[in-house]
Amino acid sequence: MNSTISLHNYHKQVDVHVELDSGAFEAIMAGDRVEHDKRVKAVAERLSKKSDVVVLAQASMAHLAPELNKTLPVPVLASPELCLNALAKLLKG
């Protein structure tokens, strides 16, 4: 799925590329973290070839961000960390 969103405050347009590997979900649900991680890394590598940044949008993927940041040509962010940082900032006022 591809979509375009507009960041009105920054006057920027962003293309968002979403890729879902249902096999990764099935693997993690079956307790096979090795297969899950292999699949997530493959998707991140594909997306890094057409993106300026890759965001890992599930908590089960977040542990891969440090490794992917060393191997991919674009930054890799993990959304759980981003969410927690935003929440902490909000709670601090």
C-alpha cells in the first residue's frame, strides 16, 4: 500500500510505503523469532532502496533497529520508542 500525506506544519509532502509480510507475523506467533527477524530484515532492505527512512511499526521489530541502522543505507526508526518519547514529553508538560 502506498499513500501520500502532507505535513502541513512543515509544508512537506511525504510518500509512505507500507509492506506487510504475513509470514513474519505467523513466525513470531509460532515462537520462531529467527524466521520473523529474517523476514523483517528482508522487507526493511527492500524498503530502504526506495525510502529516505524505514520505520519499524511493531514492538516485535524494535530490537532490530540497531542492527539495521548499521547495515542499511537509510536511518531505521522503531515506532514504539518514538511513541514512548512523545508520551514522556507530553506527560512532562
